[in-house]
Amino acid sequence: MIDLNGINALTLIFASLLIFAIAYRFYGIFLANKVLRLNAKITTPAVEFADGQDYVKTDKKVLFGHHFAAIAAAGPLVGPVLAAQFGYLPGALWILIGCVLGGGVHDMVVLFASVRHKGESLATIASKEISKPIGTIAGLAVLFILILTLAGLSLACISAMHEAPWSLFTIILTMPIAIIMGLIMRYREGSVTFASILGGVLLIVGIISGHNLMEMPAIANLFNWSIDTISIAIAVYGFFASVLPIWLLLVPRDYLSTYLKIGTILMLTVGIIFVAPTIQMPAFTSFIHGGGPVIGGPVLPFIFIVIACGAISGFHAIIATGTTPKMLGNEREILFVGYGAMLVEGFVALMALIAACTLMPGDYFAINTPVAAYDQFLAMHPELHAVDLQHFIDRIGIDLHGRTGGAVSLAVGMAHIFDKVPFMDNVMAYWYNFAIMFEAVFILTAIDAGTRVGRFFLQEMLGSVIPAFKDKNWWPGVILCSAIFTFSWGYLVYTGNVSSIWPLFGISNQLLAACGLIVCTTMLIRMNRKKYALCAAIPGIFMAIITFWAGYVQVKDIYLPNEQYLLASLAGIAMLLMGIVFIGTFIRWSQLFKVKELKVDMYGEEVKELVER
């Protein structure tokens, strides 16, 4: 029998690279050629409706950077770290399987559906492919889920940024750098490479100089913001990111952030290859049956909810029907942008899992167990006592006990690996703060894109009552919808906390992922691709069942016993809305299966029914 405990981290890295490369080469191309039949001759919305504001044809490398930066938020970093409570193996298996067969498929089919529907939202696609009532309910569900998602992401960002001057300085610096890049790429033809190099150099200079500048008390105090100040600032940033031209701030900033994200992950990968650390966390812990200090439920079904964006994510549907389809210049690029970015995110998730699992289990649980509950936890599990935690505290200069949420344990794990690289000793504090800043950048780039997409959703919904709101260039509508949507999640951020909002993220996010797959399956069935539609239908139905199961357990065993009635109500609303959408969609499937006569659509393809484009 193979002993899965104490394996080398290199085993997981090489296995993931091999699996993802094979998946892209074979399954990704199968999806592109057979399932979706991507056609480079089709005029995309970015070209057909080019307006210089939202519909902007974008270089595929830049678009990949924007899309990856927008979808890769806290989920692929924090989720796998929290899931490490169950052991390294459940998380690693779900990341590899879920990313290839679930997340990558989801991102491709949703992006394809939006491109064929003029770059419109998932709710509008549902209205046209299923029915207007179902589209309306789907729109309400998406808005509800998006508000909870952005509030949760913002709170995670605040937890990493408050009273951290160096991290905050670097993050703020990315904004003027992005504007400079945007102006260069907009008004200087063929300047993507020049803007990329300039942005990268300025970012490196900013990171290095920021560390020295923050040693000056006067400057450090300017960036030593409280939680309340950062809460307001994030909402203000989200507002401006949603109303300014997409080429000026959002796209170049996300593209710039991608350098930092992918660069750091590559550095971590090289560090792991060089150090070759042993996975200290066992394959399975005693908490797989529930009762853990990080996640109260059992590994099944909660592993599918906690990992979230690292394997499959409904938030991706918001981006894939929001900003990305309005910038895609060639339909064939859906493979590279959609499936490729998801595989990269899966690799990021696996690196985060490895970084956390190289810590001694006792150190991991000391960081992720609330201080008030730690003595009781240690009395019940004396074998999980802290080993190296005091050493980390002395080197970093921060008390690490009870810093729950996953971000700190990931930063400590990354710093621990980098610290073992030759000539890198005695700089653990530097690496820790760099890792915290790296995590914050991941989160913030999802907030700006998510806020812009939320504005699109709100304009579409109000446009059904007041037609002027459907005009994306009508500035009163743009300003009003941006303000309303930003205030909705900003208020939750200002008045809430991670523990009150974050648990809903997993349930609502995965319900939305199931919705995206099931709605787009309807489109594939209508396009007379019943056999190939199973590629989207199977993961969609699986995620629907598993998420309803997890939601039921969360409400019954955790929310209600702890008298968390508001959280239970919000979870119930999300499940009810999505349940109605799923039932309406399955009825539509049965109707389409009965249609025998085929028609030819505007793309020259035989379909069961024609829908408004």
C-alpha cells in the first residue's frame, strides 16, 4: 500500500503541470472544436459594437491578463489553505479534477454564450434561452450573490491591508502606473510590449522603494490606514473603476497585477523546486468527519465549497459575461483566455495548498484557530501543538496566534519556503509582508471588475423599466447604477466582518457556477449539440446537487444552532432563487428535446430554435 503521508511537494507540482498540459492540449481543444465549434470568421461584440468605452477589441495577451487578474481573487489563495484542515489530498484531488472537468468547461461555455449574445449578462442569456421570468429571477440571484461576493472579497482584502503601509503603498501605486500603461496602449499603436516592460519596471521599483520609504515614520503614517478608512477607500475605488473607460484603468491595472501574480507564483514554484520541502500535513486529518476549528462541516460536501475559485467558480461567470466578452477580438481566443486562465488559476490554488501544508500541522492550526478557542482545541488534540510558530513570530515581528481566515497562514508558508533559499535567510519579514501584499492585489483586481459587471447587471435590469438605462454610454445611468451597486456592497463591508459574510461566499459562488453551466447547456441543446452538451450538463448538475447539500448542512448544523438567523435566511434566499432557475431550465430542456425540425441561424448553423441576438 502506498504511503501518501510525508510526500515531497515536487510530486504535486509535476503531477499538476502534466495534467494541466494534457488537459489543454486535448480536452480544451475538443471543447473548442467539437462542443463549441469556435469560428474565427464570426464578428465578435468587441468589433461589432466598438465604442471605445466598454466594447474594445483587445490584444489576446492583454485580455488574458485582464481575465486572469479579474477571476483570480481570494478563492484560489484562501480556499485551498482553509481546506488544508482536512489534509492535503482532498484539496489537491478536487483542484486537479474540478479545474479540468468543471472550472475550465464553465469558463469556456459561459464566455462563448456571452459572445454569441452580444456580450450580454448571464441573466439576459437566461431570458433568451429559457424564458423572461427565469431570466429575471436569475438576474436577481446574480446581483444578490455578486454583492455578497464583493463584500467578502473586500473584507479579506481589508484584513490584509489595514495597518500595513508598505502593502498599501504598493497597491495604490499600481493605479497611476496602470493609467500610464492604458494611455500608451490606447494612443501608441503596437505598444503593448513597451507598455508591459515599462509597467513591470515601475512596479518593481515601486515595491523595492516602498519598503525603504515605509521606514520613514512620516511617510509610513500616510499609508497606515485604519479598517474604516480602507473600507471607504475600496468602495470609492470600485466606483471609479466601474465608470472610467475600461482601457484607462481596469484593463491595464489588471494586466499589470498579472505580472505580480504570475511572477510570485513562478517564484514560489521555483522556490519549492529548489527547496523540495516535505508536505507536513497528512493526507487526511481527523477532521474529515467534521468538527474542525477552521471549517465546522465534514470534508464531503464542504471540500467542494471551500476550494471555490481554485477548481470552479460562479464569480467567473460574472466576468465571462461582463468585461471579457466585450473585449474579445476573435472567437477562437476563447480557448486561450477561458480555459487557459482557469488552468493557471488551478495551478495557483495548488501552490497555495502546498505552501500551507509545508507548515507543521500544529503551527497551521495555531494560526487558524481563534485565540479564545485554542486552549480547548489543544486540550482535545495535544498532538497538534505548535512547533515552529514562536520562531516565525520572532522573525516576522507579529503575533501570529489566532489570525484566522487563511491569508496569514499562506503568507507564513510562502515566507517559510523563500527563507530556506540560499542568501534569503534573515529576510522572512520581507517575504511575509510581500506575500500579504501579493494576496491583496489578487483580491482587489476582482473587486474592480466585479463592480463594473454589477453596474452592467443593474443597468440591464433597470433598462427593462426605463429603456434609457440600457444605453451603456448614458452617463446619468452609468453614474447612478455604479453608485447604487457600490453602496450596496460597500455598506456591508463598512458594517460587517469576515465571519459574518465570508461563509455565504462558498455556497452562493458554487450555486452560480452550477447556474452558468446549466443555463449554457440549454444553449448547446438548442444548437443541436445534445451529445456534446453533456460536457457542461454533468458538472453543472453535480455542482447543483453538492451545493444544495452543503447549504442544507450549513444552515441546519451551523447557522441555526448558533442562532445566526440572518445568515441562514440569506443562504436560504440564494438556494431558493437558484432552485427556481434550475427547475425552469430543466423544463426548457424537455421542451427542446421534443423539437425535431431544424432551422439555420445567422451563423449558418442548424439549430432547434432561433433566438433573438
